[in-house]
Amino acid sequence: MPIFRLPDGRDLEYEVRGPGSGPVVLFHHGMPGSAVPMDTVLGSMTQSGYQVVTYSRAGYGTSSPNAGRTVADTAADCALLLAHLGVDHHRVVGWSAGGPHALASAAVAPEHVEGVLIVASFAPFDADGLDYVDGMGAQNVAQFATAGQGEPAVREIVGQMAAAVRGNTPADVGTSMASLLPPVDLAVLTAGYGADNAATMDHGLSRSDEGWVADLTALTSPWGFDLDDITAPVELWHGALDQMVPVTHGQWLTAHLPTAVAHLTPGDGHLSLAVGSLGEKLRALSARAPRPLLDVPKGRLADGWT
């Protein structure tokens, strides 16, 4: 995958998928994850005419680590990447741990982000009135219990969870992460999405666990921006059966994002909500965008496309 050299000398790997022109979407992956494109997730967007830019957050894949990075720091990296690609106006999509990063993109670069789609997003760790782990499966309860316990505790739990997913089959992952997967999500994991998910996670964790450690720390620390800073339209989707990021997170975000339109679906979990449907969800966002769909310059953005 292509590498963008950031001004401070760090490398940021990325990929671009979709048609050679059309509206650009920056996709923020989950935890763990990487720039490796997942056709079962991105396909509905590219087939709808969107050009999708994926990237690996610092410490995942071949992206250089960035010790102490905040959610806003990652959004700043992405703003530099989009500028490098010659993209002015674009939309952002964030799934799961990518949700806060998508919101950060809108806060960090409000003049460039035309709309935000967040799917099964985490709320802030210190969200007033929210029991953060209520309704989460056991693995995530244990993961987030390390907040404030220091780096060794974070590394220990991440190491255990990474060992449960790295190099394993979707069926093995489903067994090891059973507490996080209601039946509707287990069915998605053991279908076509499972292989895509394994590829993007294995690449993200191929060099080390640094990306996951940094993600967990960033999610449970101040994000580096205020939700009130977001002025772009936000489409928020959350499934009532979600055991990775409980629906209460989506409800809290709905109440604290003035521009959000919420869609809370009773029959979906964390995976079933997103796989195969992001293109349709983007169309709802496009209807609210401040400008019509734009073609973008091909130039560097088209390099390396498939």
C-alpha cells in the first residue's frame, strides 16, 4: 500500500478504492484494524460511486507509532493525508472505534468535512451520566477496566486480546470473542466478512500491538476536541443488540451532537449494522450535505487505485 511521509517524519500507510472520480470518503477503521480494504464493508460505498480512502492509524500495519496520540492527533494526520491527495471537500465515515476519529475529523478540519457518518461509535470515556461498560461483553469490560491502571495493564490486556484474533480463523475468533457477539453478529462474522476482518486485523497487528495499545489509551483519555466544535451534518447509526459498543453510547452521542440525526435499529448488532450497508447510509448523509456531490481532481488521488 502507498505510504505518505508526514511532516514530522512518520509514515502513514493508506489505500484508495472506488471509481476514478466522484465524492471522496475517508474511512476510519475500528480497533484493531488497518488500511487493508474490506470489500464486504467498503463495497457498498464504492458501488454507490464513492472514492474511499482507508488508512492505518499510528502503530498499526506499517504506519509509524505515535506515542501518546489523541483522537484529534489522528484526525490531524488524516487532514494532511487528504491535502496530499489533492482532496478539498470530503465526507468521513467511522465505525466502532473509528467513530470518535470521524467526529474528530469534522472538528479538526471543519472547512473540509461536509458530513459525518458514525456507525456503532463509542461515546467519550468520561461521558456524564453514561455507564460506559454497561451492556458490553466480558472482553470489552476487561479491556476498558484497564483505564487509569497504567501502561503495563493496558499492554497485558491488549496482548491477550491480540493473541485471540491474530492469525485465527473467523470461527476461532467467534469462539474467543463470544461475549461480544449476539447471534446476528456471529452470523456475519462466519460469512464473507470474517475473512475480510481477519485480513485487516492481521495486517494491523503484523508488526506489533502498538496501534491497539494507542487506540485503547486514546479512547479512554480526553479526545482533544469538543463535540460542540462539530458543525457538519452527522448521521448516527446504532444497533440495539450491540454488545461491543452498547446502544447507550449512541443514545448519549445523539443527545450531545446538535447536528446529529439518529437511527437506532432494534434488530442489529455491531457487525450486522455496518456490513453491506454503508453506501445506503451515506446516501442519507449526502441528502443533508451543504453542497451537491462533487467530482474531485484525479491527479495523485488516482495513483494506486484498483
